[in-house]
Amino acid sequence: MFATLALAALLVEATFGYPNRLFIAIGHPVTWIGRLIETLDRRWNRPHLSRRTRIVLGGLLTVALVTISLAAGLLLHWLAGDVLPPLLAVLVLGILASTLLAQRSLHSHVADVRDALSNRGGDLAGARRALSKIVGRDTAALDESQITRAALETLAENYSDGVVAPAFWLVVGGLPGGLAYKAINTADSMIGHRNERHEAFGKAVARLDDLVNLPASRLSAILILAAAAFMKAANLRAGYCAVLMDARHHTSPNAGWPEAAMAGALGVTLAGPRVYGGKTVDAALMNRDGRHELTGDDIDRALRLYRHADRLLIALIAALALLLTL
């Protein structure tokens, strides 16, 4: 178990995030992984190949990504442990692992949507631009309620995918585990789509992404529900009921858990139909009996709930780290 490493990574990322100057200078681990995926997708995912061949090649891409990530993580673990004193090694590895988390950036991006809606008269165009940076759906025609709903959905889902899941795999597998998870999740976001080009080639990584996100999605829902107990403007019981009733009906086997928890806790309805690339995708409602008309104030409540849930995650891993040292 690597709870101390995960705790260090969470604290570093929550405090400093990933400096923009560093991103401009050298990019980010996700962008490096993305370039490799893009290259392999271009070279291996040829339209003239049979569906079976494309499934096999997509599986090979998945194996290659996981192998490279594990090897890189193991090498960094070995170098830090061999060269540095134990505490300094944990700190250095924690700084490296912090790049796999998105606590600070997720909050910032969703807050940008809230801030645009909070401008006098409501800056819908600015809110749509801010939202387009964090969602894949079409945003050009969304009204305030739809913008808010999309922001809450991505906040809930990315709390699971971008914070809880990498932290979970850092605890379980250290830096190799965290890197492997991030590679799988990044590949799923790039090629794990049910479209003509990627339905076959991305099948293996999409299935694996569902599997590796399963424990974190359930833990995320639990943390959101627990956080609701600390907020007067949230309802723990309603969130619990929404998870029981609606989470399993989501199109994703994992996203429904944090989305239903947040929807119920805040008393709003999330999910439902949305448009991607001009095509409407139908999806079950999360907390269907909640309020359907949302405003920018709901984003502010959701961000407060998110902050409470994130603190609970840090406290949980800190307690685990302490327990393992006794």
C-alpha cells in the first residue's frame, strides 16, 4: 500500500496545482500520453482493416500503454528509492504523482462557468465557452439551466475519474498504478467512443476503463453523500435514495454513481438527453424528482459539496497512511 505517497500527491496538487508556466514549457503527462495514443491510433487504426483486426490492434495498444506506464513508474520508484532518503523520496514521488490528479484544475474550470453565469445579466456566451473546455457535448445552444446541468455532471464525473480514481490507484499501486490508470483513462477519452472509427479499435480500452473506474465511482458516491452531511444546503438522505434508484440506469456503469449522489444531495435532476456532434444521445435522468430548472447558484452549491468531499478523501487517505505506519 502507498497511502503516504497518495496523501503527499493530493496535498501538493490541492495546494499548487500544475503551474501554467510548466505546462507551456514541457506540457503535461496527459499530453505526453495523448501524443502516443494519437500516433498509434493514426498508424494502427486503418479503415481498410477488418473489425476483428482493429479490435486486436486496439487491445495491443492498451497492453502497450499499460506496460509503458508501469515500467516508467517502476523506474521512477526505483531511482527515487535508490538515490534519496525515504522521506525525501516520498516527497519527490508525491510531486510527480500530483500531476495525475485534477482537484484544483477541476474546481477552477467549473468555477469559470459559475463566474460567467454570475456576471450581471448572465454571460451565457462566456459560460458556454468555459463549459466547452470541460465537456464533449455541443454547448452552442445551451441555456442557463442546461449549462448548469452539464457543469454539475462533469464536476461529479470528473471528481471520480480525475481525483478519486487516480488517488485510489496511487494507494494500491504507487506511481506505477497511478500512471497506468491515467494512461487507460486518457486512452478511453480519446478512442473509447462508440463511433464508426473507434467502436472496434477502442473496445478493449473502453472495457478496461470501465473496470478500473468501478471502485472509485462507488467510493466517490459515498464521499459525496458523506459530504452532504456537512452542508445545510445538501440532503444526505435524498442523495442516498437517488443512488439506489437511478445510478444503475446511467449509460455509463460508473458515471451514474457520483452524478446520482450529487443530484440527490442538491435536490436537482441531472443527465438526460444531450447532443454530441449534432446527434442527440438519450440518457436516463439522475434524481428524476428533483428540480429541473437550474441556475448558476447551483454550481456554487455543487462546488462547496465537491470541496467537502475532497477534504473527506484526503482525510480518509491520511487515516489509512497513519494506520499503516502503526
